[in-house]
Amino acid sequence: MIAPIRHLKYILLLLLPALTICIHLSRAEGSFYEIKFVFDGDTILLSNGEKVRYLGINAPEIDHDGGKSDPLAHEARRENINILKGHKVRLELDLEKRDTHGRLLAHVFLDNGGLVSELLLKIGYAHVLRVKPNVKYWDQMLETQRKAMKQGAGIWGLKIKDDPAGYRGNTDSFVFHRKSCLFGKKVSVRHSKPFKTRQEAFFEGFSPCRKCRP
């Protein structure tokens, strides 16, 4: 019986780090946290040192290296700060817990029940970002975005000239590209969806390609 017991101890030692992570994430979901810092319109630092990326949206990017930021990027950060001011937040995790940068991925709720991502969409300082498998509130958020688009709120009031060639959407990734984009050209016929304007693509819940930046 000694050998099996040794094997069991070895297996438990291997599983211990994973179990520790699961316990940590479980506690993260059941607690309320103060905000230590707001990086931009979709990323925050909690009082426990955890860097959190909001699920379901993408806000205009701030170039923290001194380069050119996206239009309304600093305004999006300001609105994020205003939404969070005076509140603690609760995290709700989805299927995929962290991104490639090690940030915790979460639906972030205020202590009054408000979903921060949706509140930013409502005032037009973010657009929906569909990344499988974390799509729990996507339909709800898309409806909120569509209302903001119709009102011309925030980023939806910007006048951006469309590419005369139109755009190609990928119904699998929910990303849209310029017709000249190398990644857009790789989209299969099965998953290809044409759009005449950027607004059409956004209205259907597609996000712009990070490479060709349509």
C-alpha cells in the first residue's frame, strides 16, 4: 500500500496550485473591492492588487507610452472613473478567467447592481467585444450599444469616413476588416459577411480588426 499512497501524494502536490487558483478566484467573485486605479475605459486595478479587464467591451485605447491615443480615449477613462466613484465593485467571472497579459477577465458590477461595461456602452464610451467563450451578457450589451448608436452618444458622434470598398466581417470571430486587410482576405466564404459601412458592422456587434483598424 506504500507505493499507491506515494503516488496519491504526488498527484495532490501537482493539483495543489490549480486548487489554490480556483479557491482564489472563487473568493474574488464573492467579495466587494475598492478601486485603486483606473487605467482606461476598460481596465482597472483593485485594492487587492488584481488588474481586471472588463469583459464584453472595448474602450478607446490610451497610448501610455506617449504616442497617439484613440479619439475620446481619455474621455472614456474619465467616464469610467465617474461611474466607479464612491462605489465598491463585485466581480463575476465567465468561462475564460485570464487574458494573455495575465489580467483577470470579469463582468464588473457596482455595489448598487449596475454592470459597469453596460453603463459605459450606454453613454457611448465603448463598443461591444465578443470573445468566445466569455459571451454571457453579450446580447444585453449589444442592445444597449444600439440605443447609444441611434442617439449618437460618445464615440458614435465621431465623423469617420468609410472605406469606399466596404468591409468584410468574420461571423466566427465577430471582427470586421478592410477589404485589403491580409487577415480579412483569409476569412472563409462560410464566415464572410459584407458591410458597406463601419456603422453597419458595429450595429451587428462586430469589432474592428486591430491590424487594419477599419
